Amino acid sequence: MTRSGSDLGGVASLGALLLVVLLLVGAIGVAGGAAGDDGAGDEGLAAATHGVALGGTAFHGSVGPAPSRGTGSGGAGQVDDGDAIRLRNELSLTEEPGTVGVTTRAEIPDRVTEFRVTLLSANDDAVEADGFEPADDADPDASAWEWDGETADPSLTYAMDANDTVSEAGPLGARGTYRFVDAGEWALVRTPRTSASWSYTGQYDGQVRLTRENAVDGEGVASQAVAFLGPHEEYVREAGGQRYRLIVPDAAEAEATPEEVFAVFESASTALQVGARDETVFAVVAPTDGVEWGVRGLQTGDADLWVRDVEPAGTTTDVWTHEYVHTRQAYRAEASGRWLTEASATYYAALFALDRGAADFEAFERTLARGERDPDASAVLADPGTWERNPDYTKGALVAGEIDRRLRVATDGSASLATVLRDLNAADEPVSNADVLDAVEAAAAEGADDGTAAAIRAEAERLTTTRETTETWDRAAHVEAFGETPAQVGYDVPDDGVRATGEYRDRPVARDPVELVAGETLALAVDVANTGGVAGEYDLALTVDGESVATRNGSVQGGAETTERFEHAFAEPGTYAVRVGGERLTVAVSEPAPPSVRGVSTDADSVAAGESVRVTGAVGNDAGLPAGGDVEFRVDGETVATAPARLDAGAEGTVERTVALGEAGASDGIGGGDREVTVTVVGPEDEASTTVVVEGDGPLGEVTDDEAPGFGPVVAVVALLAVAGLFGRRGRP
């Protein structure tokens, strides 16, 4: 309803009116909320406030540019009553490189009499307005628009610059410059920023509020502060008191699986007892094909983040955990307290990997030891003007860890660095390094005497306000503060752990890819080592094209190792994806190359008719793959035997067969019934030959007009002379 002004005539009546006004203002109140820091060195967004003021016959409200909580394609963030202005940003890909299109739509309830919106993300291109008019009193550089008061669902359509670049260095710096980008087929961008103000009637009917939501027109998904435009898959997990949404674009080749990402989120959520958790964490896998990102990952808004697709999950330098920790840092920092933001995220990424058993103590130690080296070691953490590079990631992580260790030891585990962060998260004002030191001393006092608490504060002050640093603690000191390191079971396929076995060879082979021929077997040796302090279980699976073909499981004591072996035969040519213990192999299976016949020999140059010779064929393989095929043994062109030839790449060998040779003969002219035969070894593509003499026994035979076998012309003449001599002797007296 509309309140009219009254002309009251008495002091009592005026006092009563003032009392009513004061009570009304107090009942309605002023609601406000601060926008979150993006965790990547960005300036904080302006505070979002809901203000109420009495102004004659109307009430007024306004909100700053802080992004509200989004819901993917836009469904949450709305209120149940009808007294809310709903401001919806719809993003879309455009043909203009480096930009995305935005349509900002408003649903305005009947009680609203005036509504004004300023587009803080619009570029210099023209704005298409429906139901809005340019504000007359606006800054010339501002894109401010006033509702015409009549259009039920007014809208503004405009272009927004998508590309956001940065020059970053340090552990989370990358080679390129982009933090957000329009890549053409897809875009990863900030959501649009707007501010709004409005007037409405009906002070007794409640306050008129404004809600925001972001959506994508077409394929894509948007949240509070980040939007991805393009084809993708979305994975959802509810665990650790939160809902995790992971967006995997089709253009991304993710190193970490959704299960691995969710695992680090869940473990970090459980371990970080630093205050309330955001209801939803929104994460995007950022494609790297064709895009040079300026950072390895980025967190913005309350709980939105992206990480490059090449980043693994669960290592001591895990970017997924690092960015998640930023979502749990609710405080704002002054310059002197800024070091703790990246320091705690880096430290916790290493500690949580160790606690989960995803990394060993040596890897944890190496990560923190970066803070011992100059120039970072000589930086004053509380004075960013002394920073040459990024000591908050290196020296800061080491100092944060040292504070954590000292608090745990002094309080017998009742306080830790998380106690400090919980205290800072409750601060209303930006925190300084002095606030950090106060929180450290207060945490120590929870379980230690005042002298010990003061000593821990003094050490924290020395390490943050001077150029001095500390050293990484050893395993014994870690056990004292944190307890025995958990089982750390890791897998490794050694250099000689990939072998090809079968009739061609039995030896280690090169990887990337593993080249086999059909019929060969891939033999894998996987070393299972536990570098933790207690026994741990392991469960290994050999998968081929995503299908498990063999499993091994067992237990290994702390500090011990064992070896598991797998074998899998490949019968058909093709390309196969093989995975075991985190090792990924591409196995290329081909048909064997043909063997080459390079010579032939026999164990005798001549044999008697009916005897056998041992024939040896020299074979070789000039190909880069094993060779295989049948070799034929022929006598005078007739195949009498075969033998398989199996050769490793570049190898030579022999094939042998014993061959029986037939009866002797005289037609070859060797003489005396001998005969020469040709022995040939024939391969798939070439052959080699030699000869062997088959000797005859030369028996006498009858004379025949047709020179019967066994009687040549000389023998016949000798026989006739012998007969003539016999008759002559008989005729003598």
C-alpha cells in the first residue's frame, strides 16, 4: 500500500509518529553481505547491501555488484514469495572473437515503481534495450538503464569481453596469460556483474528483494561467478557436507578423473574444520588445447573454481586441493596478512596428500623445503614490498606448516593452524598480520600455558616480520606432532617392467607405444611400495580399453615393497589402451613382418640314393617388428617339408629339416648312376637354393638293343669279345 504524508498538529502526535517510524525502520533493518575474494590476487568485489529508507510514499532498495549464488542453467537462488525482483543473465557464444553475448532479463513485481540497473560488464558495443531507457543522470562512462515502468519483462542485450589476462609467476603460474577466455568453440568466463536500485510501495507488506541467477543460452552451465559455454559433461557428488559439481568440457583431456577430484575435495572438506562450508562447490576442468593459461588454477566468488585439464589430483602440489582450500577462506586480508592465503592453501595441499597416503614424506618435505631457498627465504612475509617472486607460496607454506606443527605439539593436538583460520574466518574486518599473530597465540592458549603460547607467537612473529626462515622438520618431528604417517602405498612399473613374451621374444620392450605382434603377450611387473609408517592395503587392476582383465590385491608393511605381475595376450591387430597402477600404456598390435630367407646349406654335398640330408635355411628380419611365417623345403620344386620361422626385430636365425632324397639315375650325365638334385628353402617373399648329388651303385645288366638300364655301349663290346674268346679256345686241339 502507499503511505501518504500527514500534517499532525501536536507534539504528542509528532512524537508518536517518530516512534512508529523508528520501530518500522528497526523492524525492516538493513541487510548486507560481503563478496568473496577470488583467491587469485583479484580485488574484492563491492559489498552487496540491501538498504531500506523511508521516503514519503515509497521504499527504496539497492544491491551492489557482488555476484549471487548461481545454479548451473539457472534454477536456484530464487525466493518463494512474489515480492522479489528476479535478475537473470543469459550468456551465449557469439561470432565475435573474444566476446560473449549477454541478455539480462528482469522480472519485476507489481509493488515496484522504479527499477534501475547498471551493466558493469558490458563492453563498448551498442546495447539493445527492451523496456529500459538510458538513465539521464548516469555517469557518461556507465551503462545505466531505467525501467520504463510498463514493460512486464524488460531486458538488455549486450556483449561482454570474455578474455581476461594476467602475468603470473611462482608455483601456480603457467606459460600463458589467460585467466578467462573465449576459445571459439567454447568459452570459460566470469559471469556478468550488475548493480541495481529500486523503489516500491507497501511498507507493511514486507521488503522487496532482488535475486540473481546466471544461465547459458545453449550448451553450457553457469554458477555464481563462473560460466562455461560449450559441450560438456557434468558430474555431481554429495560428500563431506557439500555438493560438488564438476564440469568436464568435451574439449578437455582431463588428467584427473572425476572420482579423483571428488576424493580430494571430500578429504579436504573433512580435514578443514575452519567454519561453515559452502553448500555447493562448482569446478570446471579448463581445456589446454589451443589455450595458454596464465595460471594453473583459479578460485573466484564464494566457491567457484577452475583447474587446467593437465593437472593431476592428490599430489603434494595438487592444484585441485589448493583451490578448494581457498573456498574455505572466508576472511579478507590486508596487505600484511595476505601471505597466509596462499601459504595455507599450498601447505594444506601437501599435508592432505600425505595424510591420505597419496604422497610420501619425502615428497611432502621437498614441497615445504622450497621455502628454505633464496630469494623467497629472505622475503618478509608481512611486507609484500620485499617480495621478488611468490614467497607466500614457498616460505609462507613452510612457515604455516611450522606454526601448525608447534601448535599441535604444545597443545597435544587440541589446536592447530585450522584453529587460527577458524578465528580469522569469523573476523568482520580485513585481517592483518597482527591479527594472525593474535589468533596463533589464542590457539596455543587453548591447550598450553601462557608462556608457551607467547613463545609460539614470538616465533611466528620472527618468521613473518623478519627475513629469517626456518627448516623443514624431519620424519621423527612429524610423527611427534601429527602421529605416525599413514600407509603410503604407491605403484611403479620399472624400466624393465614392460616385456613382450611368446614365440618371437621374451625381453623388455619400449613404451609409448608398446609395439607387439598378434599372438604376443604383454607381461607387466608392478612394484608395490609402502613408504608410510603402518601396513597398507593395495588393490591393483589391469584394464584394457577400460575393461578389467586381471586384479591383484594384498597388504604390504610400512617401509616394505613387493612386486605383482600381470600378463595379457593380444590375438588381434589394433590399438589398445592399457592401464595398471596409474601407468597408462598404448599398445599397438600389428601382423608380424615376413621373414627373409638369406641362404641354404646341407650337411652333405652328396648322399647315396635313398639317404637323407639335413637342410638348414638362414633367415633374418630387417623390420622393426617381429617377423613370422612358414618356410617351405623343396626338392626339385616339390615341397617336402615346412617349418615355422619366428624372429625378433633385427634378428637372424635358422630353420632346419631332414629331407630324404630319391633313387639315383643316369640321365644327368654325372656318371656312374649319380644324379644332382636341387634343394630350395622358400620364404614368404624370397628363397635360396643349393644342389646335392645322389650317387648310384652301377650294377651290370643285360645287353639290350635299346640300351637297357645297366648296359652301356662299352660294356656290350667287352661282353662280345669275351664270348668270341671262349669259342676260340674250344676249337683248338
